Amino acid sequence: MKDSMEDHTSRKDELLDKAILSLNEWKELVMLAPKLIRSAPQYIKDCLEYYGMEHENRFGRRYTTLKALQLSDKPDERLVGHGFIQARLYEILTTLCRDNSKMILLVGPNGSAKSTFWNALGYALEQYSKTPEGARYLIEWVFPHDEDEGKRVGFATALEEIDEDFTFAFSDDEKLDKIVDDAACSPAWLYEMEARKKYFGQSPAKYLLDNTLSPQAYKILQEIINVYKTKKRVRTEYSPDEVLKLAARHIRIRRTYISKTYQEGIAVIDPGHNPIHMTQKARQQYYFQRKKYPYLLKNIELPELGGPLTKAANGMLVMEDSLEGILQFVSQFFNDKRKINIDGERYTLDIMIAGSINPEKFNLLKQDPEYNRFRTRLEIINVPYLLDYSEEASIYKNKIDDLRQYYHIAPHTEDLFGLFCVMCRLEPIMHNRDYSGYEQDEELLKLKDKLKQFSALDKAKLYQQRRVPEEVANQHKLSTEQQAVINRNLEAIYHEWWSEGRSYNFSYREVDAILDRAMIDAPQGFLSPISLMKKLHDVIQNEHEDYPFLKASSQDYEKLLKLLDEEYFRIINREMRDVFRLDYEAQIIDQIESYLVKGLRTLYLDQGKIKDQGGNDITQIFLREREQLIFGKTLDATERQKFWYDFSAKVQPGRSTSENIRSIFETQIAQARDRMYQEKRKDISQKLDDMLRYLEGARLELLTPEEQHEIRDNVDKLLSKQYNTDSAHELLGYLRSHLDRLVQS
């Protein structure tokens, strides 16, 4: 049994390695690998499954990552994010595999990755077609040149004289005339229905039995059979095996590959074109290498289908941006089970039809009298802009990485651009009067006043982290329990604004242009968040007439820029604390631990006095010094006792003392840190001046060797964070003029 399975696998691999097969070899192959007979939607679904997928739940919905859509190195062929859309595509494909009777239409604003979506899928299909699992096969009819082989080649006067194994499939191309199947018919359709059931019973029955040969292939097949049976007096009974056996020697099965560039297996139609008008049938006779037509087919006239429909046969047809004029075609094509009439000939084409359109054009489309019939044949996928700014930033990173080959790019540039674009797409929480999602959510309703205060920046962070970020919780003074309530009910918040990201706004196209212009305007030849915000401000203030969404949008873009500036300062505050050794948090936590363990515990638990190593009472000095550091004042007995009881009540077993302190006294730590920054303000200002002078080439002779070493060390730290001397100088000058904000928490 095991040996038999290994033999089958070995034989299957051997056949899959061949570029050309005879019909009998192809039949043997698909009997070993039945899934090679499959519809266009099934082929696409198999491709997605071949490269793998990941599923997770986000905001109560399935979020899917189809790895096939991230294969390409080109930005316009690699999909970023859109996990909800990917999940929807996979679900629709599962339905189309049973009945390919609908068009998939992506509806979304300009720049929302609709074209990228289909480009990424097209690239994946190209790569999949090169794998054994993605093998595709095409029928070629082959005939020997008459003067080379003689008119008697392949003809016999009696059935028993026919060599059943003889085939022209492997003959030299130079000695053959070929006719390539014009509709990408599956070789399975060469067989009669009973033979299909007999040989290919494990393949999808509906696809196998519902499809027929193209008029061209049917005429060629019937003529060959007639010549052998009638004109050459070959005797045969009319059975599925025997009838096709007569023509099999003239059939070659060739491995084919998908190519979007050369429109093989994928066809893309430009806006406004109707594929039925672009697909024409030619009735001129074939001109081969030495004769006008093969001798065997001299008595028939053959049609030849050409155009996007035949290019997309057994593959995908993509209609971009505009669907005017094709509603009738799509609805008729699917209502008639994918059959079309071309110049009196009836064609059955296996095509997955896809398209994309923006909402404005889609609304116009709905006014067409044909729309109601068309709508029943649509599966609409709404494609909004991304709402996760880390995903948005990863798109811009491709552009910025290209710029890095020629220019310096300061840290955080793409991250802040991604954040700004996402903020432009968001709506405030609990401001939608038509939304009923909160009515049954008593937990969130209790937090209504706090949630209404969330800014677009807060909401963007909420969407990106899928929980309440620490800095947002601190800003709005949310308790641990309140954070847990919001985290449990994110689905209700996410679904409040179904239109978020669906209106035309800042997209990659605008970002791409703004990045280029920011580089042109940058005086030092580098791009930074500072120059970026200046350029955004210029666009919003001075060029709003050039961007229709800036005129139509209700967003306060200036307010969003201020939020962006605040976030930038939060980021550089963290960096500068490292550069200037201003991160006093660990020191503060150590002092609080000493205050609690050595001080208050001695007072309230041990009922004793705080003493030094010599046994002297230092209670008042000990408490005063630490309270000034922690609270900025000396506490009275009541305040001191409350602080101790708060700690005792909230401490969690299993955590270290410092971990409990960090969790319980987060507010006190932040306030103490801010006081220490303020105390160091004059020192920071002088260091900024010295660092600027050092970057300008000054020798700093007035500083002590220790001070000079510190300045050089500070600059080196800044450069180690991927700044160069120019961008570091710009940043330090910016900080010097905003010193009051730098020393804030």
C-alpha cells in the first residue's frame, strides 16, 4: 500500500515537471491530482491557501492576513493591512467556488488601495502558477506539415492499424502547424459527459459538467473525428473513449503561466471600456508556416476569439475605476451562466470578474436603469483607508526608504505622517446621534463624559494598540477599572462610525506628492518631522483649493496638526531625557520605596522612630527630605498616614515592591518627575546652547573638560538615534525655542 502511494506520488511529480503532455498523460495526471481541474475562483482560493493565512479577532470582527498578498517587493503589488477586507474576499471566494455567478467590486475613496489589492492578488497568481500546485494547462491542436510527413501521416484504413500510443504532441515545433485554444478550455471538456464522470469523478462536479468547449475547439475536434471516421473509413463504436481516441494524437497539452504584464490569465480593462466590444472573433483562415491551414482542416472555417475576455479565460478580469456601459454585460454574462454571443458563436468562459470604483462614481452608477439587475450580480467590498497608523506608516516607509538612498531622513518622519493621515479619517467618540450601539452598554455610558473628551490622537492610539494606552489613561485620569471597561467594549466604539476612512482624504497619493515637495523645499537636503509639519501646514493653509477634500471636509486640520505637534514633543521628550540623563523615574521609585519601607513602615507598623546607623533619631529629617522630592512639600500626619494605607490596601502579592509602587503611585511619580525637570530647566537650556555651538564647530573653551565631555557625549547619543549633524542641529534649535514644552512630562 505504501509502495503504491509512493509510486503514485513519484509519477505525479514526474508529470508535473513536464512542460508538454499528451492527452493521455494529462488524464493520468489529473486522476492522480483531481484538484488540477478547477474553476477560476477555486484557483484563486487555492493560491491564497497555498501561501497561508492568519486569523484573529479585532473589534469583534474577523481580521485575516492573506500572506499571498504580501509576496511582492513592489509597494503597488503588496497589500498592507485591510485584514477585514481580506477576510471578506476569502469568504466571497468560498461562495464563488460553488457558483461563479457574481462580480467582486471594491468600493472606496481614491488612494484606499483598491488597485493595490488586485495588483497584489495578480502577483500572487503569477507566482502560484509557477509552482506544481498551481499548474495550469492549455489545449494546442497540432498537425504535421504535409510535405514533411505526407498526407497519409496519422491516417489509417482500419481501426486495428491505429497505434493508440502514437501522438504528435512531442513532435518538433518546426514540423508542426499549431492552433492554440482561444478560450483556455480545460482539457477535461474534450471528453464527453460520461467520460468526464468516469475519469474525473473526484474533481468538482459542477465545474466539470456545466462547461463546454469553445466553438473553435468543438469544430476542430469534430472535423478530426469526421475525417478519421468517415473520409478515411475508420470503423469505431460511438463511445466516449473511442471517439476521443481518434483525435488525441493531434492534441498537445501545454503548461501555461499567468502574467499580468502580458495579459495571460489576467486581463485589466481601462476605465470606460466594455469587454464585449473589445473581444472580437476573426473568421480569416489561419496562415501557418507553409500552408494557409492544416490539410486535415481544409474543409472548415475556424473562428478565433481575441480580446480581454479570452485573455482572462480561466483566470481573472479586472475592470478599474469606471463601470459605465458594462452593467448590461455583467448582469447578462452571469444570468446566462457565463455565456456570451460573439458574432453568432456561443462561448462559455470561466472568468472571475472583479473591479473597483470610488463612491462618487458608484452613486452615479446606481442611477443607471440596468443597476437593479446588475446589483444582484455584485458582491460589494467597502475598502476604507487604514485606521491603524502603524500600518499606514509602513506604507510610507517604502517611499522614505527610497529617498534615504539620496537624502537624510530624520527619525519618526513616516510614523508621524501615518499618524496625521489616520487622525484625519477619525470621528469623535459618542458624538453620533444615529448610533444605537451604546444604548445597551451601561458600562460605557457611565464613562460618557470622559470618552467624549478623547481627541483624534487618543482615538488613533486606541485603534492602533486595541486597548487604552498608558499615556491616554494618564491624561484622562482613568482608573484601572475604567480602562478595563473601555478595553472590554472597544467593539462598540469601533462600530460607532461606519464611515470612518470611507471619505476622500489624505491618501498615499497626496502623501507621495507632499513628501517630494517637502524634500525640494528642505534647505539642508533632509526631511524631518519639523519640515514635514511645515509642509502640511502650507498645504492646508495655502493649497486647499487644489484638494477637494480639504474644502469639503468638516475636519479641523489645524487642530490635528497641533495634536501631531504634541505627539512629536512627547516622543522627543523621551529621547531628550535619555540624552540629558533626565530620566529620574528610577531614582524617584527608589526614594518612594525607602520612604515606605524604612520610614512609614517603621512609624505605623513597628510603632518606632527612624534612626541612623548611630542610633540617632532622624525621623523628621528623613521624612522631610523624601517628601520634598516625592510630593514637593512636607506632609502632615493625616496625609502621611493616608499614603501608607493606600499602599497597604492596593499592594498586589506576586509583584516586587518597585512594581507595586510604579502601579499604585503612577500620578505621584509623574508629578515628581515634572518638578525635577523644571528644576533642571536652566541647566538644560545651557546644554542646548552648548550642543548647538558644538555642532556648528565651536571649540567650547570656556567649559571644563568634564563639561566638554558631557556635551560631546550628548551629541553622540543624539547621532546614535539616527540623526545627522544637520537634523540634530534643527532639532536642538527647535527644542531651544520650545524649552517650556521640553521640560513637561
